[in-house]
Amino acid sequence: MNPNIEALYRIAASHERTIIGLMSGTSLDGLDIAICNITGSGNQTKLTVTHHTTIPYNAAFKTAIAQIFSIKAADLEEVTLLHAHIARVHADMVLSALKNWNIQASSIDLIASHGQTIYHAPKFMHPQSAYDNATLQIGDGDIISAATGIITLSDFRQKHIAAGGEGAPLALFGDTILFSSEIENRILLNMGGIANFTYLPAGQITHVISTDVGPANTLIDGYVKANYNGLPYDANGDIASSGTINEAFVDAALTHPFFNASFPKTIGPELFNQDFIAAACKEAGVTELAHEDMVASLSYLTARVIGDAIYKVVGDSNVDVVIYASGGGIHNSYVMQQLQNICPKASFKNLETLGVHPDAKEAVLFAVLANEAVAGSPTLSMGKISFPQ
């Protein structure tokens, strides 16, 4: 037997696996790293996060990714070079984190790497009738595996595309495995660049809904970066708090067909960008708006699209729903307060009460997908396997 296959077989047959989950989202702020000890699979999965961190990207790395991110006419040479370079950077970050934690790479069974999404193209977003759904993540798994000496699973979204999906959101699978409850109606809300959630009605696995709902940080961050001398984001929602919501702008933005499309659906910065803001301004007849008022309006729009989507899935019964939020957006207190105002009957709790730190959640979910791929049911097998040798 090939020694690589033999090693993978031993990992799959083991009672317990130690898996590093890696996530780099559309906010381009850094790499989330989570070490997970996992036993079992499927509904029998037991998971403990032993270590987690986010290693920030430096300015040059962010700039390099931004030059090809969500851009139709990206430089093919840059895409090719970054496919390898991102993987090397991520591998170095993993090794650095392990060194800081005094953990040997040999004690890790698997790495689950999401990679970096550079373009998301569900069919409704592109005009080419000859083509179906597509999405592209870069950061080569072979390079990560060779550099770390750890078997690596990557490119998870392509199996979802192959099965007829849009490649997102994949949170459905990990959320259902880790967070389903027989007694509590739950919404697992993630607020990264894009907002998505999984609705887990108590004891009703067949009624689970997982969907993107619209912008979370992407519009706010993009506007702040463009108009506040390179400031990366609105820390704590302080800029929004100093502004006034322009309701005409918000109403115009909400007329976009995406918001009325049925669930599940996916989207990305390919739609929610500065052109989207300009189009909504034109529709609303807004010719000039103070920067703090635009930030307040975009922040309210974020809360509004999330709240509207929650009402669509649970209606007035949200009095019985507990919302567990994660992602960078939870640190924007202005957005979170607006969301609480829109959903006054819902309860908001820290995801850490369910055993996962909110900043680690997405990385953890990919560790779960890797665990399912090697030790779970063949009905849930995502990710391409790369060996160190």
C-alpha cells in the first residue's frame, strides 16, 4: 500500500483526529486558525477547540489579493502566482502558530484549508447561458501539505458545485452536525464580508435552511477604506453612530432583486461593492451624503437585510429563536444594536456558550468537513486530498 494512503487510512480509522481548520474570508483581514480534537462523525461528532487565533495579513499581501479579488478582468499571471504564494503564506502561518503554542506538526492529523475565494459566480450573476454555477478559491493544497508535512484537504466548494449547488454556503453541514438542538430553535448567523445563516428548528433536521442573505462587512468596509484615508473598517461602529440613516437610500438598495430571491441563495462582493452603492444612490435620488451618514445607512442596511431574512424563515415566532452570531461583524456594536431593534423578540447569545469561539467558527466548520471526508458517510465527502510527499 502507498504509505500516504496507509497514513490516511490510519487517521480515518482512529478514534480521535486532530484537525487544523483554516479560513480566509472576503474581508481579507487575516487567516483564522483553529485546532480541533474530533471524535466520531455525523450526528455523533464531538469536537473541542483547543487553540485558535487569527493572524493578520500585512498591507502588501492584502493589496496583492485585492488586485484580483472579485474582478472580472483579473491578471491571469497574478492569479497563477498567488495560487502558490497564498498557500506558502498560509503554511508559514500554520507553522508559526504551532511554534507559538509549542505543538509539534507531527501531532496534527489533517489540515482543512478553505483557501481564498477570488471570484464567486452563481448562474444568476453571470449572463453566459452556456455556463452553470462556478466559484474559485486559490491557495494550493499540495504546497500547504508539502510545507507543513501534514495531509491537507482543500477546495471544498467544488463538490457542492459538482452536485448542482452554488458552492456556498457550506455552513449548513457543520452547523447541523455541531449545533442542532432538540429543544431550542437556533439561527447560526455569520457576519463576515457577506452575511449568511443556518436556521436550525428544534428537532426538525429536514426543515433546516442555510443561505446567504446579503452584505455584512463588505459594503461598510469598502466605503470606509475609500473615504477615510485607508482606514480598514468602522471600529465598533463609531462612525455609523455619529451619522444619520438615509431611509431613501436604504429603501432603494432593498429593491435589488437579490433580496427577494428565494432561499437558499449565494452572493459575494461581485454584487455588493461601490457600484452597488452608486446605483442605489441614483435610484434614491441621493446626490450628496455626508460620509458618516452613508456609513450609518450601510450599517443599517446590513442589519435590515439580516433581520428581514430572519423574519422570512421564522416569522413572528422569532420570540422562540436564539441567534448565535459569529464573524467580524459581531464586533460592530452599531450593527448588532440595529439588528436587536429589528428583531426585538429574538434572543442573542455568544456562540462560545455552545463551545466554539465566534472568531474561530468558520475555521472549525472546515475542520468538520475534513473529518467527514475521511471518517464520515460518503454522502458528505468534500475536499481534495494532498499528501506531504
